[in-house]
Amino acid sequence: MANNILIQGEKSLGETRAFIDAADLVGKSFATYESFKGEPLTTKKNQEYQNAVNSYMGQLKSDIDFTSFSPSETNAMRNFLIGERSKYANAAKKIAKLDDASSPEYMELVDQMNSVNNSFTNLADQIKSYKKSKVEYAKDQVDGALSNGVDPNVNRTAMLMYGFYDKDKDKRSDDRYDAPFTILPGGNIGFNIDNNIVPFNDAPTPFYKDYELANNILKNNESIYKSGQVPTKTENDMYRIQLQQALQNPNSLKSLVYDFDAELGMRDIGNIWDANKGADGEIEIIRNKVIDRLMKARTDVGAQGAAERAAKKAAAEAAAAAKKQNKPSGTSTPASNVVVRTAIVKGGDGKTYEVGFNADGTPVPGKQKEIKVEPKNWKPGN
């Protein structure tokens, strides 16, 4: 039983069209173009689906098996099993009357019986896989592991297949939209998605956030910043090639654009991408925009690190120069501890002392001694 305690494809591109960079058309930078500063629609839709699953799972009692089948699904399995057993029994009766095991008819009946056995095995495997996938999908949504760059239609299909869809947003799965599975030939299970039967094995699956790539980019920037040096052209060229290689995977590219706006600042590019789904060369254009953005960020943090390093160096040199001016030449003794004159004074205890003073006229600690016999013609302060 998978209970609540344990869980707490791209859309078809259709006709191609020219890529439109609205920010360029109005002659303004991404940062100041208001229409591209809001959260991308792709992100919003996927977050809605995540919230729906979280709400569904949050309302389940801990002892409820949410992978159990509906009456219609159970009935579909029962009818399939009865039908397949009937096929097997009929073939078995016919084959029992044949003596020639090498005849075409005999071989055909054997194939029918094997086909029934295979369909039973396949159905059992797919049902097991379906229940496992439902648990994993729910857990991934609750954990926030799935990328916001997933085609929302892919998430919608998964929501329908697994019974989480909530179009009216009443925080309950919508029965009229749920897609109980049907049994297809060969023991395959399929789902009626918008009047199209989608085999379970062919259904597109959401992908995960690419935390590893995002972390590597941030670590590289941190390293550049701490070095206190602006990257050289050769270093930048090598890094650009590394990014091109890492972003050849479209899912990694989508994850950077839609999942890490707070860290990488890609919201405007996400909006541009949303406005150009299906356009000619969309992937390559977006990839180049992302790489240019990351290269600029790298150069900026390098310049910031170099500036701060230079400022610290200048401050240290100034402090050293000021300290040096306050020291007598050839000694490391602080100026406040250097005796520049002595005087004989009468102490509060009535005794007479010879006291050493620094340049500020302050007594130097440890530079005083008691005088037992006062000098001739002595006056206080001499």
C-alpha cells in the first residue's frame, strides 16, 4: 500500500514561424521591458499543477491507499481477463484435437495461447509500473523536484492519468476530467486524454530541475569573484564552450530559464520563450540568450571581485604608510612607548621619581624609577 504517510513531450510545435524578440523590437533592454518582467506563463501553470497535487495529498488520510483503482478501472481489468481467458480456453480446446504439432493451424493456436499469457504478464507489469509512477509523481510534486520548464500539457496529462486534475480549483480532483485507464490489446493500459487514447508507455513524463548545472554555474562565479581577477578572453572562450555543451540538452536549458530566476535572473528570457514556442530556431536562439546572460554575469562578478581586491590592497597600503610615519626610523617600537625626555617629579606618595615621557608628553609605562637622593638645585618638573 502506498499511503499518504509515505508521501507528504513536448507539445507539438505545429507550423513553424519566425522568432520575435519583442524586447528588441521596442528598442529596450530586457530589464526595463515591463511586459517581460512578470513570471512566465509556463512557470505559473506548472506551479498550479504542483499546488493541486500538494492540496490533494494534504487532504488524504494517512491510511488511504491513493493508488487503488476506481470501480470502472477494476471492471475494465476484469473484463479483459475474462476475455483473454476465453481466448486461451478456446485455443486450448482446438489444439487438443490436433495431432500434427507442426501444422500451421497448431502453431497458430500456440501463438494465440502464448499471446494471452504475455498479455497477462504485460498487464501485471504495467499496472505495477503505473502505481509506482503515480507515487513517484506525487512525491516529486510535493518535494518540488519537477522543473517549471516542463511543457504544461505534459504535466496536465500526468495529472489526468494519475487522478490529480483540478480544473475548477476546488482543491479536489475532478471526476469528469479524470481518465480511468482502459486495457488495450496485448495487456497495455491506455488513458483517454481529450478524446485521444494515450498508451501509458508512450505518455511523456516531466523532467527534474537541473540543480547540478545551476550549482556549477554559481560555484564558477564565486570562484571568479574570490580570485579578484577579471577573466581573460581565453578563459571566457573556454567557459562559453562549456556552457554550449551543458545546454545542448533542451531540458537543462528549460530548467535554467524557468527554475532559477532568483539566482540567475532568467525571467525575461522565459517570457520571450513563452511568446515564441514553435518559432523557427527557438531552442538555439534561447540557448544563445542564456549563454550571453551567463557570460555577462561572469564578467561582472569578476570585475566586482577585482575592484574589491584593489580597494582592499589600497586600504592596506595606506594603513601601512600611516603606521610607518608614526614610528622612529629603524625601530618597530610604537611611538607611544618611545621616551623622548625625562623629568624628576614628586609622586602622590611623597616620593621622588625620574619619569620618561613620549612625544605627546604622556608618561611611558615602565619608564620611571624612584630617586632616593634629590639632586642639588632640583625643582619639581625638571
